[in-house]
Amino acid sequence: MTDDALKALLIADAPPPAQDIGFSVEVMKHIARRRLIDGVITLVLWVVAISAVLFLTMPYVTPAIIRLATPLLPVVGLLTAFGFIALGWEQLRPALRQYGLRI
């Protein structure tokens, strides 16, 4: 649209031109599809990169993990138990508040 046509449209008392809703919907679908494809491509590239890094590093990291697993097993067990207790407590608090217990 040229500047003169835009000025004439702004000065005129006529209503603005109608929008084509179907066209707008198709453009929005195209944009959403493009974003989905971009997101999937990005995700696939990240998965490939992380898999390559793990493929290259796991032969060196696995023996260290095996050596540290036995001494750290009690600590991991305690942390897991505390995590379950904390999660249960957070899930239980709203129900206790309904009965008037302020926790």
C-alpha cells in the first residue's frame, strides 16, 4: 500500500477493509507448523550431540561410577528416603489444612 493510499484511507470516513479470517488462520497454522518443525530439529540435534558425548566419555566414566557406587550406596538410599518423605509431606499438607491443621 502506498503512502497516498494509506493517507486517503486514514482520512476517509469509510470503515477499514475487512480481514480475511481464513487467511489469518492459515498463516497462523503455517507459523505454528514451522515452529514445531524447528523445535523438533533442535531437539534431534541436541539428542545426537549428547549421545555422541556420552558415547565418547562413558568408557572412561563407567569405571569411576562403579568404584564410587559401593561407598555411596547408603547415602543415596538415605537421600531417596528423605526425598520420598518430603514429597509425601508436600502432598499431605493441603489435606491437613482442610481439617484445620496449620502446617
